[in-house]
Amino acid sequence: DRANKRVLISRIFPEVGVERLQSAGFTVTAWDQDRPMTQDELIEQAKQHDALFCTLSDKIDAKFLGECSHLDIISQFAVGYDNIDIVEATRLGIPVGFTPDAMSNATADIAFGLMIATSRKMFFMHKQILSGSWTSFKPNANLGMELTGKTLGIYGLGRIGMEMAKRCKGAYNMKVIYHNRTRNEAAEKQLDAAYVAFAELLAQSDVLSIHCALTADTREIFNKAAFAQMKPTSIFINTSRGLVHNEPDLIEALNAGTIWGAGLDVTNPEPMQPDNPLLQMENVSVLPHIGSATMEARGKMAQMAAENIIEFYRSKHVPHIVNPEVLKNK
Ligand code: 8YV
């Protein structure tokens, strides 16, 4: 009986997710404060529930899982799940759902927007108006860089990277190169994208856009050594996870002119503090992790995360699952 199944919802999510679970007959407890729960609050609450609907701000580590190993399912509202210890959840036999593709368009839009904004110093120029520094027309000032015909490098050409590549190809006829764990033959056919070694990606990209997952292999892969191999005219775009780049190294590379500019929707740490030197730089655009923040994407994510729970209790099948191997024994 689903009414006996209690679902804990860890944040204020789009209402459609809660409604879906309630109308499917579940007993739902939704955290109603703006701030995330502390881990102690989360553990205490999760102990009294059967299923957890959560997101990036929830630390589902070995400690949490040790205390909440009774959970039937963890349903993550995000495509990334680096906040969850997947190895431990799998060892405990807990299925972990996620919401792939729901935010591919929204996130690619932000990567594309950051690329344009950075190439024309838009955020900095906006601040110039606000501070009263727009005093006259200056023919030789504020010069940006054009994108037409340039080379777009994608690190992590999956669902979101593909959408970014399509936009860049369509709008600017950019040449697409990429580096991945596995080759993306669809992209090679559809976008004439060329697979290159990591060193080539760094050396050849005019715009380098990051769309990989945060893993032990990708953590701080964009560091001093990597930036040193990039063109001094290049733009670095990150809409994946802040920890994929080393932020002090990025600041140094921008200050030294090792690379030309950066557009970031993700930073390390988040939130970024207002005195961060990146916010003072002309060729830098920073946003507060809004890649998936559209009504369409967040609505779809909430529905998918609810559906993963509903379907699990209905059929022991989770439509979008990170660790499908756990379902074999259910
Ligand atoms: C959101 C994200 O920031 O899907 C992801 O991996 O980073 C974003 O969609 C997050 O899920 C909001 O809670």
C-alpha cells in the first residue's frame, strides 16, 4: 500500500513533483525552508521515511548511507550526482534515480550565452553603465572577439555537450572538436565533430566548453598545466561542476593572459563570494549555477524524479537509474 510509503522531499522543488507523488498515493513530507537541511537534519528526517527525493545540496555520503541503509530508493533531482556515494549506495543495494536530458537544452543555452557574453565582455560593460563609467564613445576601447568560424572544443560530448555543439555550429559555423571517455559517433556524423587527444583539445580550441561529470578523473583536470597548453586568445566555459577546474589556477591564467576569458555557471566554492577577483575581470562572466533554471527543465526534472520513485514501487523498475545493477536482486 503506497500510503504506507513515506517519501521525504529535501528542498522546495517545483510543485508538480510533490503533486505527482501525492496523487499516486504516497505520504509526502516536503522540507519547506529556503535553506537546505543540514546533514544531521537530513539523516534524522530520512530515518523516518522509505524514499528520498533529493538534490546536489544534500550530502549522501557513507555516513548518511550508514545511518539510512533502510531507504528503498534515492531519487536525485539533477543529472549530476557527485553529492552521492554511488559505490556505497550500490553496495547497500539502494537504487539511485536521476534526471538526464531534462536540462540539456537549458544548460546548453547558458553555455552558449556565457560564450557570447564573455567574447564581448557583456557583464563587465553592464557594470560600466551602472557605475557611471559610460561617458563617451571610444572607437578603440571595449573590443571583444568574434566567434564565427572559430574552433569549439567540447570536453565531455554527451547530452548537454551535443546541444552546445549544435548551437555553435548552427549560429557560428564553428568547427567542433571533442575529447571523451568514449567516442561519440553520432556527433561525428551529425556535426562533423573530430575526436582529438586531450592535449590537442587544449591546444586547438578557441572556445573550450566543459560538459563532463565530476569524477575522480575529471577533478581539477583544468589546472595550471592545462591552461598553459591553451591559446592566449581562448575562452574557457564551465557549466558542469566548479571542481572540474582549479579556481586559483584559472584566476592566475586569466591574470597572466595565459587564456583570454572565462564564462562560469559553476564555481568553487558555491556560492561564490562577492569579493572574488573573477568578478572584477573584464573578460569573465559568472552566473550562480542556473544552467537548469528554466520552468521547462525544472518542471521536467521534478516529474522525472517523482516518476522514478513511483515506478520503482509499482514495478521494481526505475526509468532513469544510475546503478541498474542493484535492481537485479529486487
Ligand atoms: C541543478 C545540476 O543545479 O542537474 C544538475 O546536475 O547541476 C542542476 O540541474 C540542480 O540539480 C538543482 O538542484
